[in-house]
Amino acid sequence: MTNQKAQMVLDLFDGKTNTTTQTGSGQDLSGEMKTYYSDYLIDLAEPELVHDQFGQKHPIPRNGGKTIEFRKYDSLPKMLTALTEGVTPDGQKLSMSTITATVAQYGGYVEMSDMLLLTAIDNNLVQATRQLASQAGRTLDTITREVLNGGTNVQYAEGQVDSRANLCGGSTTDSQNHYLTVDAVRRAVRYLKVMNAPKINGYYAGIIHPDCSYDLMSDPKWVNVKTYSDPDGIYEGEIGRIEGVRFVETSEAKVFTHAGKDYETGTTASGTVTPKASARDVYSTLILGADAYGVTEITGGGLQHIVKQLGSAGTADPLDQRATAGWKATKVAERLVEAYMVRIETCSTFNS
């Protein structure tokens, strides 16, 4: 959301939110104000939805029950038979399969007392909406994140080990550490290419934690987003690219706390350090192709802003002491093609 629009929203509500009317059921928001609040909530929530960026977007079904269909089209075979002059070849049919998912609702709200509304210096409904938007965005982003991290294609570092529990970090010997490297990214890209995973605007997409981007960005092949010749179309949170992958950074990337081995807290015997199990964080870095997964949109009813003004609760609030502001979302995320995504699991230079 631009600063100009944000200021327009603030100006629109400044001095109005705290005004109580004696008609109807307390203070009612006008249709214009409701629209602006809903747009404001969505605009503030969208930057939090890092994991939604690269999925198929589907609108919330209207009057169609609680299920939504994601469609997956199979590739057409090669046509290697030469055409015969004057003869129309047989046509082909698109092969499509559907994956059905059930949407669910999520939400949260805050209470605002009449004293807060009366004495607050700031426009408290705007401030509440900011906090609610952050909560909504982080909640919905986590729902998608957990679905993606349930994928079946897992690569442990550069392939040195075969399980999360055997990933190591904290050693003074570099070869014993399983940190995110360019070779690990290259291996994941190779897999996607072999599986003919389609790219997204010419690149694969990566979702990375700041602790892992720290390890990766030191490579001389790293291209910082600030040096892009074409700055248009930069993703939310994008930091740069390497080996055909454009990376977006988020602190909400999946972390498996203390799932790996740690040399720093290990035991030493006869000059040999044995790493301590279940003592080092393991990070997920997702490498994604197009159409790997689908998500529902937050527009068109996917994310709603709900305000209950003072007195709207009727006899449950006989003295008009409480107002509420909240959000409600209808959401589902679904993996569509497992072969179009890879989860690289590594440790990092850092550890909690």
C-alpha cells in the first residue's frame, strides 16, 4: 500500500471513529468506510503472504459448498510423424485431472473499550486494523507454508546425508557442516529440469530464511536484486538470484528447531568431536516451479474485515462499553505436482 493511500485512509477515519451516534445500534460505518477498511486490511496483509506468491490463485467458491477444485493439465506428447500433404492429422485431447480441497475459516479480533475509544490519541481502529492485518497475513502464510513443507521431494544439503537428524553444523571443519550452498541449489534445479517443471517468468522461485540467505549470498555468483537490469516485476521480499532461482526472503520460512546435530555442543574424546544430537536448527529452503501448488485468493471474500461498533451486541453490552474489530478468512492450500517442488533441508551458520 502506498503512503499516499495509507494517509488517505487515516484522514478518512480521523475524528470519525470515536464519534458515537444515538441512532440504530451504536456507531455504524458507512459503506465507503467499510470498503476502505477492507482494502486497507488486504493491502497490509498481502506482503505477509510470501508463500502464496508462486501458487495457482483460485477465487473462493460462491454458493458452491466448502470444496474447491484445482486443475492439473498433463503435458501433450511429441508429434514426430511428418504431415502428409492434404491429409488432416488426428487431433489430441487435453488430459486434465482435478484435485479437490476443502476450504476452512480462520479469524481473530480485538476488543476496544469505550474508554479507549474516548481517550486514545491515535485513531485506534486504524491501529487495530494494522495489527489485525499482520496477524491475518502471518496466519494465512503459515497455513500455506505448512502444506508446502509437507512435500515428498526432500534434498538434505548436497546429498551427503539421508535424514534431517543427520544434518550437522557448528564444526570448525567446513566439510562437516551441512549449510546451504550453490551446489545444493544447483542439484535442486537439476531435478526440476529433469522433471520438466515449468519456470515462473524464466526462473524457478526459492523461499529462504535469512539465516540461510546469509550463507548463500557470500557466493560470488550471487546477483543482488538491486543490480537487476529490469527492476519491474520484483517479487515481495525478493533479495536476488543464483543458478536460475530467484529467491524471496522471509523469517517465516520453516525451521525445524533443534532437529539436527551440533558440533559446538558436542563431546570430545581422543581429539575427535562427536556432535550433539537434536541440538542444531534445520532450515527449509523451497525451490518451486510453476503450478506446483494452489491457494485461494484473499480478495473476493477470501479475507474480510469485520467491525462491531459500541452497542451492536444489544443486551450483551447494555452500557455500550465494547466495540470489536476483526478479520475472517476462508483459506486452503494444496500441493498439485510434487515433482515441481524441492525442499532443501540444511543447517546454518546460525543456531538458536
